[in-house]
Amino acid sequence: MDELITQLYPLPSSERQLKGLYLSHNLRQYSHVSKKPFVYANFIVSLDGRIAVPHEDGNGQAVPTSIANERDWRLFQELATQSDLLISSGRYLRDWAAGRAQEILRVDDPRFSDLKGWRLDHNLPPQPDIAIISSSLEFPIPEVLTKSRRKVIVFTTNNPDLERVKEIEATAGKVFVAGDSSVSGEKMVQQMHELGYHTIYSAAGPKILHLLLKGGVLDRLYLTQTNRLLGGQPFSSIVEGDLFDAPIGVNLHTLYFDSHGLDGLGQLFMSYNLANQPIPKSEMNPQ
Ligand SMILES: NC(=O)c1ccc[n+]([C@@H]2O[C@H](COP(=O)([O-])OP(=O)(O)OC[C@H]3O[C@@H](n4cnc5c(N)ncnc54)[C@H](OP(=O)(O)O)[C@@H]3O)[C@@H](O)[C@H]2O)c1
């Protein structure tokens, strides 16, 4: 795998190694400076804005196989590696139970053995804890979650089915109500803060990105924009939900061009800071 990519922003432009690129963003520093959790999310998207299209087996949607690629997956893993809590959804656990999803952080994969070492060096357990967001609470708890030592926490809406809450708390972990008809990003992240989580990675989809944005709790958005157009209906985009009261502005943080991605078509690795979130001066120009 050719490791070189081109940094286009911040200037001056330079050649960078793919491996280690997002580790160099040093995401664990932020919560120490701001004394609040640092929350970030990541998507891979086609040039025409699709993050998910109908699954080949006819059930639900999945990341298009024509845009998913190893180089982006490496960076996804580097983002997950730096977290102490991963946000996922009821949908993800249903897919996992149906054999259509995999472990988010692949510390067991020999390709990512350096990332396992990175967590050890930073005194972090092999896997981050996991937060599941679900209104329905209708999801199976995979054994792999309960067997490992990591904690599972669940965020749901008002008046949950108390029998189901008992079942989940007996097998997996604590259930928190954080919102009326929708989980509130603000209440949820406040609860995560109180539980001691500092660096929080959302690997979930467009509705969860909406609640993080609406709650004003997202700090950074990572986007891989692939040089392929897909067309087709239905599809998911990066954010889905009601119109925001006011448009949400972002500031470009980094931009890299990966000319080797997608068999030479290329892809852009972008990251944005949310405009309403203070950015430590030291990180305005990442090296
Ligand atoms: N290309 C990419 O980078 C990328 C990234 C992430 C996901 N995806 C794809 O996008 C598609 C959708 O992803 P997803 O289903 O994880 O994302 P999602 O649409 O954000 O979330 C789905 C589930 O989360 C719960 N949920 C969402 N918003 C909620 C709210 N406001 N309050 C309470 N619960 C809420 C619901 O669970 P319950 O139904 O249990 O109530 C819902 O089914 C999937 O095909 C996935 O593979 C692609």
C-alpha cells in the first residue's frame, strides 16, 4: 500500500504518511484543555452525498461497498483508537446480531496491532466502552459485548419499557433516560461527562449526528469524500432530521488528498471544527 498522501490544508502543502495521520491529530488533548468531553464523528461519503444505500441482501441499508476502502478504514480505526467511549445505535446491534456488522475497533486485527500498542502506551483498556442510543430498546445484546470487561451504557427516551430496562441492566449495563421523544445530545453528553468519559467518538449514523448537532455537543466532523458518484434511491446522507433552527457553521481544520485511494480515482480526507466550539490555539495548525 502506497502510504503517501498530500496535505492541502493547512498550507504549506506537504507529503504525509497515511499511517499515523489521524493519530497525529492528538484528540485526547482537547478535553484536558476545555474540561468537557471532546465529541467527534466520522463518515465516508460518495461524491453525490450517499453514506448508505440498500443492503445487497435486501434488508435495510449499508455503507456502499463501492466506496468503502482500506485506506479510509485505517483512518477510521485511528479515530476509534483515541476514544474512551464509542457511540453506536440500536440499529447497529440488530445488524450485528444478524451477522451484518463487525466490531467497531479492530484491535484483534493484525493490521492494526500498532493501534493496540498505542492504547496500551496511553494506559487505555484494549477496547473503548460503548454507548448505545435507542428509543425502542429493541436490540439483542451480543455476547462479545458482555464477555469483555468494557462497560455498556444505553441512552433512551422517556417512559421506557421497565421490564426491558431491567433485562438490559441485568445483562449489559446501565440505561439512562436522556430526552422525551428523542435522546437529547446535550443531556446525553452531560451524563457521559459525569460518568468520566473525555474523548467520545460517534461511529453511528445520520440521525445520531443530527441529535449531536442539535444539542450543540459535536466538536469535530471527519469526512472522507470519495471520487465516485452512485445515484439511486433511497439513500442516507450524513445528517437526517428536522431543519436546524439556524444553519450550523463549520471551520475547515485539515484537508488531505489521497491520490492512491479507490484504485487511483482518489479521495479527500477532510476534518471540520464546529464553529461554535472553542479550538485551542495550539491546534489551529496541526503538523
Ligand atoms: N458511510 C458511513 O460512514 C456511515 C457511518 C455510519 C452509519 N452508516 C450507515 O448509515 C445507515 C444508518 O445508520 P444508523 O442506523 O446507525 O444511524 P442512525 O439513523 O443515526 O440511528 C439509527 C438508530 O439509532 C436510534 N436513534 C437514532 N436517533 C435517535 C434519537 N433521536 N433518539 C433515540 N434513538 C435514536 C434508533 O434506534 P432504535 O430503532 O433502536 O430506537 C435508530 O434506529 C446504516 O446503513 C449504516 O451502515 C454509514
